[in-house]
Amino acid sequence: MGAGAFPAGVGPAGADPLPVPFGATPPRNRTPPAALLFDGASQDFLLDPATGLYREINPVDQQVALALLVNLGSITSAPEVGAPFRSILRITPSTKTEATRMAQDALADLVQQQLIQVVTVEVDVYFEGGFAVAVQYRNLVTQQTPTFSLPQGSFTGM
């Protein structure tokens, strides 16, 4: 006789099979999303409150968000990803032009790959200091035209 429930030679000696818990359901079969929605305000990936799962986003839209949200050169493994908005330290008459150029440069690779087409770049300069950028673009994969706003890092029109 074996050391467990199995007789010697039939199963692994001394190891019993795990019982199925009462009322247990099999694990859900869930395909992971292609890309996760990154929230610029909280600097975290958002959860869907109804399901408790991460919210999905199109990979092209995620690339746009990361290209505009990430500070240029801050990712060691991808130093070319991001926009240098934080290098604007003072609001001057050229701030709108400078921020527009920075947004277009950050998205240039996606435009060159024909994944997006930049529609408009709007820069609002605040009287008390600071600025906000809103980039409206055409996602050439999904054919949608969302607007991505900084510094809060939110999408509208999706």
C-alpha cells in the first residue's frame, strides 16, 4: 500500500490529488487587452468599476498618450519616447509655438508610420502661469478622431 490514497505503482506515492472546492467554478478564460488605458492625472492604469478589469484602449491611442505624457528621455530603455514639455520653464510670447512644435515632434514617428494624422494642436497659456495642450488626431487604424488633453492626460471623442 502506498503512503497516500494511491496504492504503490498507480499514482505518485504519498501525493493525494487536490480536492475540488465546493461550488468552485473553473477560472475564467480572459484574453488580455492589447493595450491599457493610462491615466495621466493619477499616473496609473484605470480599472473598469463594473468589472474590476483594466480598461482597454487601442494600441495606437496608447502610443499617442505615452508620446505626449512621458517626459522625453525619462525612459532609459526608450529615450526617444516622449515630449519635452517640462523644459518650458517660463511662459513667453513664443510658448504656444514652442509647445505646438514639441507635440508635433513627439508624434512625428506615428505620423511617419501612417498610424495617425494630426488634425489640430491647441495650446492654452494661463495668465497665472502654465499651459495646456490639446491634440486632435485621426487614428488611421480605427478611423476615429479623438482629442488628447494635457496635463490631465485624458481622451475625449473616443
